[in-house]
Amino acid sequence: MKRLLTVGWTGILAGALMLGAGCKTKPKNLTAFPASDTRGGGAELATARPIGIGPGAGTGIGTGTPLGPGVGLGPGATAGPTDITTPAEPKDNVPLPEDPFGGPEDRETLRSSTVYFDFDKSTVKKSEQGKLSAVADHMKTHPQAKLQVEGHCDERGTEGYNLALGERRALAVREVLIGLGVSAANITTVTLGESRPADPGHDDSAWSKNRRAEFVLFGGSAAPVR
């Protein structure tokens, strides 16, 4: 009986020793979960941490601030685009001035005084000088009036060339009017090139009508000049 008790206690003691030794032994050949894994466990799991950058931290990340690996976002934070420059809105073509002096425009009073030019020329012809004298007289008798001179071309030639030619024609008319006593401060010019033909035809008759300088009055309307 004593022998059986001794063997029993010996077995119990041996079992206790084995359990103690097992608790002190670390597990081997375990693979930690990668930081991007969202499952629990693993000594190598990265803990997401909220960050805030610049003004309003905690509500978002400023544009141009790159996120480093393993960096998390706090509650309510949103990852904005990084290093992105918003392109400027394309600018529309600047419209040609219709009322440089303000107020309603009058194209009828001086319509009969439209000046016509020879092909590819900007010199005011002698046959057109009388029209400019009538325009000058109207301007001098209406000192409050302002005048815009529009330079036009026919469709032949490039758009850029015709814009330049229309400008030369308008400026040539302006110089003649200044020489006739009209205040330079009351005259402005604009070139429309081939964009507004008086005659939409495509022959000599139409082209001769489109090579011209027209007048637009502001604040000085009266009976049409004869």
C-alpha cells in the first residue's frame, strides 16, 4: 500500500514539473501577420493612429501632403489627393469692345460715311476724303460724341494678316480725323479683320464692300450725315 502511494505521488510530481517546463518554453516557427492584415493577433500588427496636418487637423489631410506607409486616418478624416495642382480655368477669348465709351451705340448716323479701301491697302483714297470731312464736322459740332472706328477686310489672306490689316485701316482713318480737328481722346479703334463681312459673297463685288472702315457713335447721335 505504501508502495502504491509512493508511485502515485511520484507520478503527480513528475506531471507538475512537465507542466511548469512547458509554460516557460516559447513557441517556435510562428509567422506574424503583416501590418496590412486586419485580423487580430500577431506581435507585428501595426496599430492605426489618427493624424492631422495643418489647419483643421483631424478633419482631413491637406493637399500635397503624401501619406507614409502604415499611417492611418482618424475618425472622420479623409485622404485628399496628394501633389495635385488644380489647373486654371481656361480663359475665354476676350470679346472685341462694342461700347468702349459706354452707353448705347449708334451705327446709322455715320453709315453713309463708311470708307472703302483698295485690295491689301490701308491708305485712305482721295475719293474717300470727303466722307472723313463730313465725319469730322459732325464730331466737332457734337463735342460730347465719342467715335469708334472699325477696320474690316475681305476674306482673302490669313486671319492674322487680316486682323493686322484691319488695324492699319482703322488707325489710318483715325489719323486723318485728328488732322481734321477731331480730338484724339474722342476716337478709339478696333480691328475685326474678315470676321464681319458686309457682303457674304465670294467675288470682287463682295470683296470691294468688305474692305472698309465703319463708324460707331456713342453719345452724339443726330440726323445722318449727308
